[in-house]
Amino acid sequence: MNVQAIREAMQRQPFRPFSLRLADGRELHVPHPDFVAVSPRQVVVINPQNEALSILEPLLIVSVETRGDGQPTDGQQGAAG
């Protein structure tokens, strides 16, 4: 995935929580921009519940998803991997 879509989700005003859907079916929830970092070669997501890190290759991210009510899709909190 082009990391620009993730940056746009992070910078949206007002911010809306979003989820990153991965090629293996996992979904990582981003409740606030402080829980994600983006570079051209890596995306780092921190799980706010246990502070576990997921370090991802952008090519493994298949979509950035939000719901109209500002809640992440499927209500999933994400898994560390």
C-alpha cells in the first residue's frame, strides 16, 4: 500500500480512529495518531492495551478502513505480530 493513505488518515481533522487490514487477515486498530508511525519502508503500530509493537512492511497492508461513526471496522483492537 502507498503509505500516503495512512498519513492522510493520521492527519485527518477531526481525527477518526481507523484500522489497517493486513494481507494475512489481521486488522490493527489505530485509536489515535500517537499509536502509529510511518516511514517509506515500515509502518509501526502500537497496541494501546498492552503496548505491543507491530512492525509492518507497507506492501502487507491492503487497506485503511474507518466507519462513519468514527469507530474502527468490526470493533477489533488489533493484534501484535
